[in-house]
Amino acid sequence: MDLFFNPFDNLLCVLLGISFTVWFTLLLVFIIVPAIFGVSFGIRRIYMKTLLKIFEWATLRIERGAKEKNHPLYKPYSNAIIAKEPTSLEEEIKEIRRSGSNKDLGSTPEFEMSDIFYFARRGVESIMDDEVTKRFSAEELESWNLLTRSNNNFQYISLRLTVLWGLGVLIRYGFLLPLRVTLAFTGVGLLVFLTSVVGLLPNGRMKSFLSEKVHLMCYRICVRALTAIITYHDSENKPKNGGICVANHTSPIDVIILASDGCYAMVGQIHGGLMGVIQRSMVKACPHVWFERSEVKDRHLVAKRLSDHVQDKSKLPILIFPEGTCINNTSVMMFKKGSFEIGATVYPVAIKYDPRFGDAFWNSSKFGMVNYLLRMMSSWAIVCSVWYLPPMSRERIGAAPEELQPRWTVHRPDCVSTSDEMGRRHRALLLEWLGWKILPDINSSLFGVLCRAPAGHLLLG
């Protein structure tokens, strides 16, 4: 019996061996090696353009199908938590009265008790759908991107679209997801191993050089694990050593997006588990700023650690997200002023994701980290643009004693004086580039934001 199955078992082992060899050879040649040298074959750009053409065709097909069946095609009126139709006060009250008990009366009274329903509903809508809360829900798409998770409002689909969606599921879960998981493990594994090895070297230029190369290589592999297509603008304004990079915050992958184009010193709380292993290995090769849980609450200690870091011009720029939590990439919340009080040059960075290919927003109240990463890796791609904006710096006014100098001025004439105002100016600059809406700076809004912030998030306020 064993002799009968041996040839089959041997053939199966040979086929599996050949499959794994071909798989890892393709990964090495087309993804890992280009990531090491920072080059691209343009495959991801072609892939993105192909997806755009497919999405355009799918949208036209849905619209044509809706017209043929005389169904109104859903179009979102706003990026809101609840659906609201743009009807007038007069129209809604007429509709309420039409369905009320007095519809058979000859004369229409000036007021009915049912009239209050309109105002009550509008009031509840305003409470539920305030300017801050809606920024913690995913941005709504106006057209379907062939993902089931974004198909809540697009129900009129033809057989061709259904077949196309099925093929998309097979491609995303049968090919892209295993490929991306393999790349993610490869990138993280290399990061832990190589940073631990580099950490054994004595401090000096060679160690710093190797550390930067290792971090860039591993982050670029992780970027490819998300099929991230990133366009960087105005690279001459990239953050420099001894400065602080301040960016809007949408997702934990913001760090990878920025770090794949330049190395940064990360700032955050020390974690346990796999994250703790990664943090301990990274800090051996590069002076990242990690805090114990008890230290994070000490604002002055945090500011002192960061100030000591930026004063050493040989150290990498610090990466900080002053919003303190993830926002859905449609607006910018109020910045906490701590990052602007350190006194270093501030390098503003604006990040804008394209939601048509995959929603990068992390709703931490709804999805855990593992679930979120699986959603990212099963999306079509992560497409985003990064703008490096002109740096901001400031200097003290006059020669008065330090305690008599509460206000600051900046070298650039278009920037403002106090640290609070500098934070507002920086946020306004991001909004100007991204074309987003500025949210009101009210304490209740900020409190709502901070209450929703994940425990591991940062930081300075």
C-alpha cells in the first residue's frame, strides 16, 4: 500500500517545491530586490490605471441599469452618519399633514401637533450628525469600486458586473492577499532581524548609514505589501535632521507611507507582544523615542525627551501626528500645541488617500488592528499623495528675559506668532493644500476626539 502511494506523494512534494520556488523567486525579482534599491517597474501604476477604467465602466453600467428599471440612482448628499434628503421645510410639513388625521378636512389649519415632528427629527439629526462625529465614519463613495463592503447603496447590478465582482474576489483573496501577507511577514521579519544586527555595531556614521538603509528597505517592502501607490510632491521640503515632521492622521499606515520616502524617529508608547519586539529591535539601531505608560501622562517629561532629541542635529527628524487620533481623511481636527512648543523647525506634511481603491481610514471603535490590516490587504490598492510643505520656524522676540517672552515670531512672513496660532496656521496650510473643511475649535469637539483615541495612540498636548 505504501509503495502504491509513494510515487504520488513524491510528485506532490515536487510540485509543491516547484510552486514555492517560483513564488519566492518572483517575489524576490519583481518586489523585494526593487524595494531594496528603491526602483519600480511601473506595474502598480498600470494596475491602478486599469482599475480606474474598470470602475468607470462599472459606474456607467450601474447608471444605465438604473435608468432602464426607472430606479433612482443613489447619490450621497454629504459624508454624514445618517442619510438626509435635501427637502424643504414646506415640503416635509405638507407630507406630514397629508398622512395625518386632518387630511380630509376642507381647510388647512395654520398649525397641527404633527408639525413638531419635522423640527424634532431635524434636531435629533443635528445632534447625531455633528461636524466632529461624522469624521469618525468612513468616507462615502459616489460610485461603486467592486468591493462588497462599499456596496450598501448600489443594489442594481447586472450579470456582467456580478461576474466581474466574482473575478475580483478571486483575484483579491486568491492572489493579492497571500502575496501581501507574504510580503508583510518578509518586511517585518527583515526589520526585526536587520535592526537587531545593526544595533550590535558601535555608534557612528556607519551604524547610522546602515540603519537608514535597513529602515528604508523594510518600509518599502511593507508598502508593497499594501500595493501602495504613492506620489510625493515637493521633495525639496522633506524634513531634515533636528526637525519635527507634523502630518494629518488617517491610519496607522501613515507611518509606513512617510517612512518609505525618508527615515524618521518614531514617537510612541511602549507595547508588549509583537509590537514590543519590533519597537525594541528598532531602537537598537535608531534613536526612536519610546515612553512607558506612566511617562506618557507627564507632559513636561515628554517635551523634555523630544527637545533633547531635536537639539542633536545628527538625529533623524521626529514624526508626530498632533490630531492625536485617526480622522477619515476628509478634514483636519484641532492640533494639540505641544509639538509646536519644542522650538524646532516644523515640517508640515499633507497626506491625502484616494478612497476609490480602498478606504485607509481606521475606525478603531469598529475594527481591531488585525481586522483593519486584513481589510487593507484585501482591498484593491492604497493610493495616496503626499505633499511636503514649506518648513516653519520661529524665534524669540527682543532680548527680554525668558519669562517675559511668552510670544513667538517666525522666520516666514506668512506664519504667525504664538504656539497656539502656529498650530492653527499649520492646520490651515494643510487644509489649503488638501481642499478640506476646517472643523470648529471647541473644547467639546476636542474632548470627543480624545475620548475616541486608541490607548496606544499619541501623544503630546
